[in-house]
Amino acid sequence: MRVVFVNRYFHPDHSATSQMLSDLAFHLAGAGHDIAVVTSRQRYDDAAARLPADETVRGVRVHRVETTRFGRDKLSGRAVDYASFYAAAGRKLADLADPQTIVVAKTDPPLISVIASRVAKARGARFVNWVQDVFPEVATALGMKLLRGPQGRALRYLRDRSLQSAAANVVVGERMADVARAGGAKSDSLHVISNWSDCDGIRPVPHLENPLRREWGLADAFVACYSGNMGRAHEFDTIVAAAAQLAETDVRFLFIGGGPQRQAVESAAGAQGLSNVVFQPYQPRESLSLSLGAGDVHLVSLRPELEGYIFPSKLYGILAAGRPTLFIGDADGEIARLVEREGIGRAVAQGDADGLARAIEALRDDPAGRRAMGERARALLGARYDSAIAMAAWQEMLEGL
């Protein structure tokens, strides 16, 4: 089986889409399949990076195309970076694809599926959509007024054509499957394969065995942790307001990672003089057991208007770390229902800072309840979201094509 994946980031980049793609590509190559990746030479948080143009990593042939390097700070620069990747990746795909190839396109940059599906059709290859985010709906929900008119309708039409032409459409949640179905994806082409974490790669770490809590000055604190991308799809006003309410307690708020909203969150915490808010950079993947284990409870945020369009993959690492989840967003959304139904945490409506502060205090005061939630989280990961389960589902689906 010959598969070519397309995504703007790949190993050694640490972004979520890169890590998922890297896991799957390495697994398939290890199983004896012919695997290639078309990606950029950049890292998610370093547009100036110049990773090798061509190399083989763990059996995967990696083709990194040259693109512009304006970075993620401004939407105009990002749009130019997207356009340059569309052109360069399309040319490379045309060189690699043939009737024996399966082309799998992720959704970074947005709508790369439009290019990939056309190249696949022209070269006689089979095409698979791997939908992580639904565009242009995400951009519209985040305030891009330009996409609410004819331009948005045109982009949705092109996106829907790629869904309709795909041999398979892989989505990461049930509500996302409904969105794809509404876009014309055939029911027999739809596969719900959740993102994942590795039960063995990330394990619960007791606080006394975790050096990061000491290094970060958190040894005696109760820590509410947000780990991962601080993107525009996530809302932080509720978290900062809860931190202000708990400023005189033993609760500390730990933010690990980066993204477009990190500076704004730092500024908001600094403006209120919140000494109970701590910021740390992204941590190496091999240190995730320690960094995720630094939290007593983890925070996951998603703006309600993005339900069905995005499913935060940070949830799976929290499950692996054996920690409770506090979800801030749509109290009746897919993530909120999962958290409450499985008994792995609590859901709080966006804007309810008082409710979030009370939920944190309740978990702080109930160590037995926290342990039980953490144990259920690990069990849920092993039963449903472990990487081995996802790898098997992906391999079966691709081989079926």
C-alpha cells in the first residue's frame, strides 16, 4: 500500500496535527507500507525554521516544500503562506501520486483538500479527507466577515466537492460527521476515527515524583493546568476571571504552550496583578508525562460556536495523564456531554467564572473524587482512545481502499 499524506507540519514539529500525522505515518511505515509526507520546512511556532528539504525518518519519505515565511502573527501573512503551500504542495503531489497511490489530506492549511483532491483525480489516485477542523465555518465563526458572503459560499462549495469526491472522509467526532454529511459526503465514505494518546507514552506521575512541580514553584499548590495551543478557537476570559476570584487561595493556574492568544492572556493576568498565574513554554513530547502530571486538574476550552467544527485533541493527553477535565464552553456540546457522561470531570458554561472557580475548589477539596475521575479517565483512554485502537482503525480503512 502506497500512501502520501499532506499537511503543513510534520515531525519533529510538536503541534497537534503534526503529532497525530507523525504517529500514523510511522506506524504504517513500520507495518511495511510505502509512506510519504508532503509538508513544509517550518515549525508551527517558528516560521523561520528550515528543516531538511528531503529525508527519510523511521521509514517515512519526507518531502518538505519551500513556502513563504510570514508566520502566524497576521492573517494577511498567514494567507500568503497558505497560498504558497497550496502551490508547492500541489506540484510535489503531482510528482508523487499515481493510480497505485492513496492521497490523504489533513486540514492544515485550510482547504488543502481542494488542491489534493484535484491532483489525485488527475493522477488516478484515491483521495481521503482527514478532517481536523471544518473550514470556512471556523473562520466565519471567529469573525472573518469576508467569508460570510459570496466568497464563503464559493469556498464551501469547493470544500463540499472534495468531500463528495473522496473515497473516504475521516472525521474526529460525531458532530463533525453530521457537518460532513450535510456537505454531501456519502454515508459509506464517513469514518469517525478519534484522535488519540498513547497509554504507554504518557502515564500518571505522582506529585512527589514530578520535578517540574518543584522547578516551577508549584510543590504545595493545587494546580489548574491549561496545556497546548492557545488559539483563537479557545476562550480564556472565563479562566482569567476565575483565577482572579481564587487569587488569595492555594490554587495556581498553569499555562503550558503558546499560540495567538498567549500574549493577551499574559497581559490580562499581569494587568490584574495575578501572581497565581504561571506560564511555561511548550514541553518536549518525551516530557509530557511530567508536564501534564504537574496539574491536579486540566482545563479545556472551546468557543460554543465552534462545536462540530473543532474537537480539541488535548483531551486525550489529559486522559492519559489520569487527571480530571474541566471543560469551558457549550454545556450541552459534544465534549461537555462526554466529560459528564464518563465521570471524568465537569463542564462549565463559557462566561461562568464563578462556576469555574467553585468547580476547581470542589475538586481541590475532594482528593478521593479526583483520584476516581483520573482512574476513569485512564480506563476510557485504554478502552476507546488509545493510539493502538486508532492505528488499527486507520490501517483497516486504508487497506480497504
